[in-house]
Amino acid sequence: MDHAARARRILETVAAIPEGRVASYGQVAELAGQPRAARLVGRVLRDADSGRAIPWYRVLRSSGHIAFPAASREYREQEKRLMAENVRVTGGRVDMSRYRWQPDLDELLWKPPAWDEA
DNA sequence: CTGATGACTATAG
DNA sequence: CCTATAGCCATCA
């Protein structure tokens, strides 16, 4: 599989993340059939963000932290978009145990997070 | 070819 | 929670 194909699969995976849910770079890489290519996911998103309308903001570090510097414009943009989908972001961090996207199991027993404020 | 560089991650202290 | 280390993968000087 060449670079273009790998990038395409990564973008498809990111595009599949449902609204109100998030995934880590490593998780996206794995779901895209490329374990240990977390860094590649970041690079692909970097190269693709101009133009396409993929939900890049639904991808976070495994810790749940936004990958951009807190002072950056990207950081604020990502935080804003996530909150707009009811994804709680506190201190630049998202509770992964709560918003992590789980493809298979998910479609069956997940109910929309109309809440906020535990 | 070699070394440095990231939208990364896991493991130790 | 924080820092330090060591892997990781593609790109670039």
C-alpha cells in the first residue's frame, strides 16, 4: 500500500468519527489498519486540512489532550468545535472514557450525549 | 546516508 | 501531574 492509499484510509477513518465523539491519533491509525502510525495520522491531517471538510477536530492525543499549543489559534478552533458538539473540554482535555468513539460496540448501545454537566 | 522533526504513545520515576 | 526515555513513521535538510 503506497502513501496515497494509507493517507486515504486515514482520512476515511477520521471522517467516520460520529458527531459528539472523539478518537486518539493512535486509535485512528489502528482502525485504518496501520498500528503505530499515530504520527502519520497527524501529518496526513496537516496536509489535508486545507480544502476538505473532514472532522479533524475530533482527533486528540491518547491522553485526551488537544495536540496544539494552548495559545494557538488551532487549539481554540478545536476546542470551540468540540464544545459545539456537546463534547466537554476542560483544561484543554476531553474525558476519553466518556467520549471515545468505539465503532463496533457503539452503534449498538450508545445513546447521544444530550447532557453535559455531570 | 545521517540526523532532526513533528497534530504521537507507553512506561517509569 | 510532571519530566525523561524509547519506540514509532514519513519527510526533509
